[in-house]
Amino acid sequence: MEKITEIFGSKVFDDRVMKARLSSKVYQSLKKTIDEGTELDLSVANAVADAMKEWAIEQGATHFTHWFQPLTGITAEKHDSFISPSPDGRVIMEFSGKELIKGEPDASSFPSGGIRATFEARGYTMWDPTSYAFIKDKSLCIPTAFCSYGGEALDKKTPLLRSMEALNKQALRILKLFGKTEVKRVSTSVGPEQEYFLVDKAMFDKRKDLIYTGRTLFGAKPPKGQEMEDHYFGVIKPRVAAFMADLNSELWKLGILAKTEHNEVAPAQHELAPIYTTTNVATDHNQLTMEIMQKVALKHGLCCLLHEKPFAGVNGSGKHNNWSMATDTGINLLSPGETPSENAQFLLFLCAVIKAVDDYQDLLRISVATAGNDHRLGANEAPPAVVSIFLGDELTAILEAIEQDKPYKGAEKTTIKLGVSVLPKFARDTTDRNRTSPFAFTGNKFEFRMLGSSNSISCANIMLNSAVAESLKIYADRLEKSKDFEAALHDMIKNTIKDHKRILFNGNGYDDAWIKEAEKRGLLNYKTTPDCMPHLLDEKNVKMLTAHKVFTETELKSRCEIMLDNYCKTVVIEGNAMADMARREILPAIEGYIGELSETAKNKIKAFGDISVGYEKATAEKLSALSYEIMAKTEELEKELIALKSADGVIKEGYEIRDKLLPKMSELRAAADTAETLTAAKYWPFPTYGDLLFGVK
């Protein structure tokens, strides 16, 4: 058996490999680029490229690719071999610094949201040295950013890097005011928990809805679902355990810190969680994790479902984004300290997050908006579409004491004055974990729980980083001008708590009473993607994101267009798949069973008389009525799909889908699912929920 310590990172051109293969001068220059963002000299790039090529060839690689994350939501790669012709008719293996730094893929077929015309095909990929290159499928994969010929970002990595830099810039200003001049960089770190389903591949292949859309569009509730909660943290089945073992091995080879694995609440649902790492790297790793999950599953005769709601009536899958801020000197800025200054610093950064989430709750909701996640948010296993923050009773009480200038009950009745008295000891993990909260403080980090399982985590972290950077900028602008730093700091924290306490909620987010209370507080409740996505272009959002140079206004407009277009296309594909399955599979199956019932009834009447056919007659009548209803609902759905083609723009099309198409789909499903419960199992044309959820042994 391979030793973990030996295989970990074996497919990665990481710091260990660079130290061993690069000269000291080249290594130090590259590290400066990685750590400080300095420009990379071409001679250094050539040396790195040569070492990278030799290492990759030794690993069995024959090609290299610039690995990037376009606005499709998945990764992209174009492979080039290392070979170059030599004068004697043979080939040599070459890879230059120019090829390492910049690539030129055809950008014409990637979503651009109107940034450029289709015939303007040129695009550029640019090496991101902060994320290590790696070997995958005999290709050297170089993480890169992707932009248009005109320089506009066409990917998810570029804005993420910009948002990280924006937060770093403003956080350094704050730390300087606290005398932390030794800090050179502040980075955000993320540990994304990944939920997923595993189903048998042979069953998957028999369901057009899973093949085309990733979720079941039909399916009656099985006799048993997740009611017993016996799957959660239960013994892992041998076939799943074998998959998990292989998955861990492949992830570890790529330097991905896969740590925790367990069964989730729903049957056939599981979770994998990594150790925290820098947000940019965590994003790359999560994209790789999703890809490798699906590849490894196939080797075990399984299919890995990453859709947010592959099965109705059981828990969907999310991706919990555990987010924190830390300095290059090893200080977690969301951890309470030992001194008055450290605690005041902690409270200021905490308040910056509270202010950011309240001011830009719409951006956080937008960052997780997809057609799939619309089915999940607000259901029993996921937080509601209303954004709120959970702090726990103790920290909430401390903030209330500060706001009211009153003694904190746990602090010897001493009124808390920041910088004068010590914040009461606030130990890590003294509060419960609130699973119903969209945004929960869990000791030294925040857990953003609204992300869907197939989402790239970049979108959520772009918005979170940017919003917190804006809060810190406002604080720094005021504090730098103040004559009495401690007094200004105290007032700022006090006023932040007072102005933004509406976003704080420690109760049950699943309770209908909370939704009503949230409305009274003035919190937003955007239930669907069409509801929230247009607000990306609200003046306050455009102003903030462009001021921090995270997006240009053009890039924001393009993303709004792309995300709504993706939503519309996704649901239209689902509608077409439903109509196809109803006409070509479900209706013929029902009619076949009605035919058998009729034939059986005829034979029984001959043998025993009319009184003997109660079951056959009643069932045939019910199914006949349902088949007529299914046919009628299918025709209505098809008419609505045709009508959508004349919608004036993606915003109006999104509203039409929300208000007309989705209700038609629900009506068709209800009739078909009822018919499933009456049709003999041998006639039903595809595996049932029971087959899928309990079919992996």
C-alpha cells in the first residue's frame, strides 16, 4: 500500500520540487512573485518552464495545458504536446517561458455576455504562479487566468484574485493603525465542504433526466427516505468505502488536503471536507475535487451527482464555505486575543464582516444563485434565501453590552471600553453550530452555507472579500483621520453593532416566523435566480465592485447576462427532457399496463363474472385519467417552451420561466409521479427513487 506521506503532492510542482530543481536565485525570484505579486522576469520564467517540463516528462506527461475556469462553471483546457521538430526529422521536447506565462486559446465559444462578438475569437490565458502546476491525465496543467483580447476578465479566477488583493490592501491599513507594521500580507483562507450523491451507473444510464440535467425530473416518494436518519454518520458501505479510498489517493497526489469523509443525512449522500488553504488555491482544488469525484466514481461503476437537488423530498447537496482572514505572520484576524488591543482588533474585523454581510446581502445571495440551488434554498436541509448571521449567545451578549455601554454579565460587571478594559475571554467553540443559519460564526471563521454543491466557490468568495474590503476601507478612512484612535474605534464598533444588528439572528432559520420577522427587519428575500440576479447591476453594487477594481462595469453586465442565460438554458433543457420522457417512456408504459389490466379483466369476466374485476377496473380507470392528464400537461409544457423563444431578453425570459414554465413542470411531474405509484413495477420505464437511493451496496 502506498504511504500517504510519499504520494501526497507527488503530482504537483510545489515548493519542495521548486527548491530542488531551481537555482537559488531563480527560486527566490519566483517566491517573491508568489508572495508579493512582483512581475516575473522572462529569464526566470524560462528557467522555471525548463524545470517544470523536465519534471513533468519524468512524471509521464506528454502535453501541457493552461488550465482555466471560464464562465461555464467548469474548468477548461487545451492540450499542446512538448514536441518540436528538429532539423534531422526527429523531435525535441521544448517548453518556453513565454508558453508558461501566456497562452492563446480560442475564446469565441466561451460565454462572454456581450463583451465581444463571436467572430472575435482571440483570448489569453495567463499563468497564476500562486497556484501550483500539477499533472493530470499525462498533461502538465498550469493554473491560469483567462481574459479577452481587450483585457476583460472572462473567468472566475481573475476577479477572485482582484478581490483578495482588495481585501489585503484595506486590511493592511487597519493593522497599521494597531501598530502591526510587520504584517506584509493578509489573505483569506477557505475550507469548502463538498456534499454529493453516489448512484449505480447502470441505473443512471437508464434515466434520461439524470443524463441530460443531473437531477431526477420525475420520481415518486419511496416507502423509506431519510425519516430514520440512520444514514447520517452511519457505517460506510464497502463499495462507497472503496470509492472514497481511491478518491483520497487521487486527491492527495494532487496536493489536495482531503481530510474528512462521512455519510450525510439522505440515503446515497456523502460529504468530503478538506483542510483550509488560501482561497485561490482552495478554489482550484475544489474544482479539481468535483472533476476527480466523477472520474473515480465511474471506475467503481458509480455516478457522482453534484446537482443541488437530484432527488425531490430528500436533502439536497450544498457546499459550506468556511472563510477566515489571516496575516502572513500567522495571526487569524477572526480569533479573539489576549490583550485589549488584540481584542479590539478582533472586534473591528468581526464588525467589518457584520457590516459587509448586511450592506451586501444581495450580492451574497446572487453569488449562490443557480437553477439548481433554487430548488434547495429554503428546504429543510438548507438555509433560507434570507441572509442572516449567527454569532452565538455569548458573542451576541458581548456586542449588546458594547452597544449599550453596559456591563457584560460575564466580565465582573465591568463596562467594556475598547483599548481600556479587556474583552471577556471568548474561547473557541463555546457556541453551538447553527445548521439553519446561512452565515454562522464558528469560533475563528465564518461558515457560509448557502452555496450549492456544483457551484464554483469563487463567486461567493469574490463577493465576500469585496464587501469586507469595503467595510475595512470605510473604517480605515475614518480612523486614519481621528485624533483619538481609541475613542473613535469604540464609537465605530458601537455604531456598527447598532446600525447592523438586524442581520444578527441566532434562532431557527427554518421557522416560518423568522421569514416574517426578517421582512419586518428589512432583510431581503430573493427566492429565485430571476428575483436576485438583476440586482447585481444596482448602483451601490456596481459602485463598490468597480471602486475596488474587482470588476469593471462591462464585466458586471456580462456576468448578469451570462448567469441569467445559463439559468434559462438549464430550465429549458429540463422542460424538454420532461416532455420527451413523458411522451416516449411514461405514457407508453402506462398504456402498456392498462392493456394488461384490460386483458386480465376480460379473462376474469369470462371465468368468474363482472364482480371479480374491481381491482383491474378501478386501477385502469385511474391510470386512464392520469394518462390523459399527463398528455394534456405535456402539451401545455411544450407550448410554454415554444412561447419562451419570443421572450424579449434573458431577464424577461427568466420571469416567464419562474412564473409559467416551472409551474407547468410541477403539474406534469405530479401527475406522472401519481401514475408511478399505480403502475406495475415491471412496466415502469426507468429506475425508481428506491432503486437509486438504496441501490449501492
